[in-house]
Amino acid sequence: MTNRPDLPPEIARRRTFAIISHPDAGKTTLTEKFLLYGGAIQMAGQVRAKGEARRTRSDFMKMEQERGISVSASAMSFDFDGYRFNLVDTPGHSDFSEDTYRTLTAVDAAIMVIDGAKGVESQTRKLFEVCRLRDLPILTFCNKMDRESRDTFEIIDEIQENLAIDVAPASWPIGVGRDFIGCYDMLHDRLELMDRADRNKVAESVKMQGLDDPRLAEHVPAGLLDKLRDEVGMARELLPAFDRQSFLEGHMTPIWFGSAINSFGVQELMKGISAYGPPPQPQNAAERQIAPEENPVTGFVFKVQANMDPKHRDRVAFVRLASGHFERGMKLTHVRSKKPMAVTNPVLFLAADRELAEEAWAGDIIGIPNHGQLRIGDALTEGEALRFTGIPSFAPELLQSVRATDPMKAKHLEKALMQFAEEGAAKVFKPMIGSGFIVGVVGALQFEVLASRIEIEYGIPVRFESSQFTSARWVAGPRDKVEAFVNVNKGHIAQDHDGDMVYLTRLQWDIDRVQRDHPDLRLTATKEMM
Ligand code: G4P
């Protein structure tokens, strides 16, 4: 992760990031405030009425049917302070974590939102680990300071210890809960005061000459002021100062304190992303590394959303541009099929509206409507045969067999399942012995969502039933060894939608045994999608 002073200005001003958090920490509220300050919406409350966490299954279905909303929320672009922000949404529900992991391959940085009273929660930790695998720089926003929160040092200690990352305070909260009045901006020696009366108003900012500035007393009650001076003094002594290089390398996270619902601290965080966040970074392909400033346009698909309009079988492939300056109508090569593809109607997602993307630059996310040619992991280039690496496919944690309640529809079911597999919504395995399919997902809710989508989008009522298998592992190794293994284990072998061999079992013991008896083979829980 580097800062590249030599990037063309259009690329250098782009900031492509995701927000990671545990459900309920305030991601939706923060997103909304971003869009508000980015001028993308007029009033908070327009994006979605409710956070992902409390969405019931039926809410989710409705949202799926009204795909417009969830699609525009998948990637949002807006301008702030001369910067172009591309915010890529990560579904908050733990059932959709695989999608989230893939989303994180398309961003250059992440904002970690934590609840000031709860600290680092389980989902935050999981997502943080994924960011760490990719050395993504992380900015931290400690939310809900208007409520009773933990002691500031305690929160910082917890992040440092739990996530093994240095934490540098960018701001320091003054008071807590009902007494919370704002923050001292430690990077600019400013006082930021919260206006509780108007939730959509930008905080008042007062420039200070350090902590001894007598004007501090005009704004901060005496008791809080003494505490602030003590704490900031201690923080400056005990905690590391913000170091941009260390942040860009993923070793340090700056933390801002605030209250998203009161719009407090949000602008400071946005300015932090602009000033310190990374511009579009080089992307890795199997062949070489692609630098964003290279002239030829390249990009990769990290997400596919199918059947956005059930009447038309269209899909939108979300493409992260890795290099170049894209213009509408360009002919790109779809590397997997080696076929040219004229990109005539790409879309950019500006909050609630889809707009035709006349142009886009490295770092941007564009949506390309297509009829199923574009799959997760696919590369688009101006001719070069590239395979982008690092987009993982995870072994599902739950397996069920599925059949159409009407046996006449079995053939159609296969088609529907393959489409969902390509979309990345589920893993679909066709066992070598017997008919039928086994579907694998990461979270139980996905079975219900799938059943409903297969019925709504394809008109096929289906039943999911428990499967005799509980684990799936891809079989990798020299071709002859894989074939020999497959031949004697047919009862345990299935093919995924790409035709790759998968070993199915009930027992971890089986997996260990295969590994022991077949040292040439690897049973893997992830496979890279290419
Ligand atoms: P999520 O997307 O991370 O799941 O969180 P979301 O923004 O939906 O926020 C979860 C709850 O926390 C919501 O309350 C939201 O209003 C509240 N919240 C967000 N930011 C703050 C903050 O800075 N301070 C306080 N006090 N609360 C905050 P809810 O009661 O579940 O929903 P609602 O009835 O308020 O909409």
C-alpha cells in the first residue's frame, strides 16, 4: 500500500472503500450521513429506513424484489471536497459474509465502525481479519458517543490488543453520554462542538492554539476541560502519533470519535479519508501487477447481481476498474471467453439513482448489465490476457440437497441453480452418483432466500432437505492423482458449477484421513475464482 504522488489527478482523487462493522454499530446511519455530505441525498433517512441487522426475512425478500434499492446500495459514488468517493456496501448480516469478503477485494481501504459501549464485536473482528489478509488500511470510527460509552483509553486498548494494530487518536471525545459535547481534533488542534438540536447540522469548529488556549474554557465546562487536558496529555505520551505510512501499510489505524446519528465526527472522518486514505492501488494478476495509471483499461468482476428485474433475465456485473480511463461504448475483451464485449450501457450508482457512466477511472466501480457472460473473477481488458487473483470462493459451511416439488421441472431447476452459482449466491454441487443437487451456503438464511428466489424468478417451487454430507472440500493436485482419487471415491465426489472436483463428507476425520493417505492431494476450503 503506497501513496503515489505521480498518479494522474483524476485517479489520485479517488477513494474506494467499504465500511465494516458488527450489526447495529451504525453503518447504515454513517452511510447515510456520507451521502448527505456528498450531496447525493437531500435528507437523511432516504437510503433505507432500517439497518440490515433488524431486517426480517420478509424485509429482505421485499428488498430483493425491489432490487433497485439493494443494487444502488451495492456501490455508491459521490463527491466530497474535490474527492470522488466510491463506497462499496458490505452486507451486514453474517449470513452473507462470503459476499462481504469478495467486496473487500474491490476496495483500497475500509472504515471500521464500532459502538463505543460495545467495543470490538465478533463480526467486526472477522471482517478485520479479512482486511488484514489484504493489508487494507483501516480508519476507525467509534460511534454512539452520545450514549454511555466505555472509557476512551479502554476502547483504544481493546482495539490494540484484540486486533493487534496500533491505534492513533485523530480526535479525543469530551465528556460522554449526556455530557458529550464534542471532540478535540488532535491532528489540527481544533475544537469540534456537537449541535444536539439539529441532527443534520455540521458541527461548529473552533481553531485552538493547543490545549492551553484560554478560549477552550469558553466552550468546555471546567470539569471536562481538566479531564480533557489530562487525557490528551496522557494519550500523546502513551499512544503512537498518527503515521500515514504505517496506516497505509495496515499497521496503524487512526480513530475518530463521534455520533453518526447526530452527524457528529462524520465530516472529520470524511476529511481523514480524503487527506490520508489511499488512492487506487495496483492490483495483482497472475501474470503481473497492474498499476492504476496504465493507459489500457482493465478491471475485474467482484460481484454479480442477477434478475434485478424478474421480467428480464438481466444481471449486473460489478466491475472494479484496475487501470485506465474507461469511456462508454468501449470494446473490451472478456478474457475468459476471449470474446470482445462492447460496453454500451455501463452504470454508475449515485445513491438512489442509476446513471449511465459516460466515463470512469481506475478505482471506480461500474455496473455492466449482461446476460450471464460475466462471472465473479472475470477480467475485462483491452486485449491482454490477465487473470486477477485474490478473489476467494469459500467452502460452504451448510449443505442441503434440493429438488423441485414438480419432477417435470428438474431440468429447469438445474439451470436456475447454475445461475445462482455463477452469481456467487450459493455453491451448487452435482454428485457423481445419483441425481439431484447439493447446495452449499455460508449462512442458514440463504436457503430460504434461495428457495424464494427460485420460485419467484424461475417459477419452480423447491424443497431443501438435509443432506447426508456436511462438509465440502475442493480436491487439488496433479491431474492423474485427482482422477485416481475420484475413481475410488465416487460416492463422495461431486462437481461444482465450474466442473471442479469436490470431496463431500460428514466427518472432519475423513478429511484428515484423505490428507494423510494422499500426500499429493490438497483438500482446500477456498478456491480462487478466475
Ligand atoms: P447498522 O447499519 O450497523 O446495523 O446500524 P444502524 O445505522 O441501523 O444503527 C443501529 C441503531 O443505532 C439505530 O437505532 C440507529 O438509530 C442507532 N444509532 C446509530 N448511530 C447512533 C449514534 O450516534 N447514537 C445513538 N444514540 N444511536 C445511534 P434503532 O433504534 O435500532 O433504530 P431507529 O429507530 O433509531 O432507526
